[in-house]
Amino acid sequence: QDAEVVRTRDPQLLAQCDVVVDVGGEYDPERHRYDHHQRSFTQSMRSLRPDKPWTTKLSSAGLVYCHFGSQILAGLLGQPEDGPVVTALYDKV
């Protein structure tokens, strides 16, 4: 809610950010880095969540959805994150 959005490709500024999406050349969910532009990047929903069937290579938005989609939907719907309603909607989106 109180996040500051910074648009930059400056590595020094990116290093100071809590979350970096679609820039920085790094996918590291433990450090909240969600870029897909590396030549070595091949992650799909299935490779990150084996319970899901989709094998299309993820974009940065797809990475964010993969990691946070269920949590966000659960909060919006007031439903448990692992409940059938959230699971069904997550799979449809």
C-alpha cells in the first residue's frame, strides 16, 4: 500500500529495491527478483509448480502471478489460499 514505485535499469538503484520486476537480468524469488530476460531462463508454471499443467515460458508478470497469485486472490475473496474457490480462480486466470 505504501510502496514507492521506481522505474529504472540502474543496477545501483535496483540493488536498493525490495522487489524488482522485469529488469535486472535476474530471477531469484528468495530475493524478490522477477526478470525473465536472461538467455538461460526457461521457467514455466509447471516447472515452478509441478501441480500445474502449463508449460509456456513465463513472463515477468507470469512469475509474479505464479508466486503471489493465490495469496492475492485469497485476500481479495476472503477465502483460504488452498481452498477450492481460490484454486479454481487461480487456474482460470
